[in-house]
Amino acid sequence: MMIPIRCWTCSKPIAQCWEEFCDRLAKGEDRKKILDELGLERYCCRAIFLGHIDLIDTIGQFKKA
């Protein structure tokens, strides 16, 4: 759905990096380089960014029952 505010494992704040990550990824930069420059060094934080699928726009299309 939405990126979590903190990493589930280490509790490091990560949400502030999400928009920059998406923007730079759309420009064609390498994922490893982006994550390194954003300061996401732990594998748990990187896994959240690499495994996240943004579904908020898809879910927003459906009417609430």
C-alpha cells in the first residue's frame, strides 16, 4: 500500500526517502547507487524499498462498500 514510516526490523525512519528514490529510479539510475546515497545501508531497509509495490492508486479506484 504505502511505504512504512519506519523499517519493520531496525526502526530506522525511511519514509522520507521514498519520493526521491522513485524519482531517481524513474530517471534510470541504478537502484544500488540510489540506496547507498540515501543512506539505506541495512539489508532490512533496502528490502522494504526493493520489495514495495505502490498500490494506493489502484485501490483508490474501488468504491468503499
